[in-house]
Amino acid sequence: MTYKILVNKEQYYTSVLQAFNPILGLSKKEIQILNCVLSNGQTSMSTLNREHVRKTIGITKYSLNNYIGRLRIKGILYKDKSNKTLTIHSGLVDNLNKGKIEYNFTKL
């Protein structure tokens, strides 16, 4: 079964993350943060990206750090060993960029 959902460019990542959310378990603010980074064409949480997120969403440095910590615990962000920055998990980014979500159910 296939459903096509039309979304505007500005809300693309938010819409796809919300569709993945039953599996990811993200809060609304975590979705906003990821949307802000991805919509800016980035996949890392560099100092410049953090500043952009703080200004765009209107949260403090400390609140953002708390949300980043939660995203690390959930496995959405990880520390890239090559450049030592926090990066959004490549598997998630690949699926988001495909614009296709596939669920497979298996009977136990």
C-alpha cells in the first residue's frame, strides 16, 4: 500500500520526521532542531549551526545542549571521529533525503 503525501519545501523535514516519529520517539522541539539543521543544508551540529538553531528557534544555549544530549542518547546524533563534530546519523539523513518511508511488519 502506498500513500503519496504532498508537503511544501519549508516543512519537508518536519513532515518526514513526524512520519518516522513512532520509531524515533522525538519531542516536538527535537524535530524542530533537526528540521532547522537539515533545512539549512547541514548534517552536523557545529558551532555555527548551533548558533543558527538557537536564533531560529529562540532557545537558550543551555536548552539546546540539553536537547542535543537527548538526541545523542536516542542515537540520532553521534560524534564523528574524523572531524570530531556531532553529526546526524547518516542512515536517518539518507532516508529523509529519499523521501520514502517503508514499514515492514513481521508476525511473532
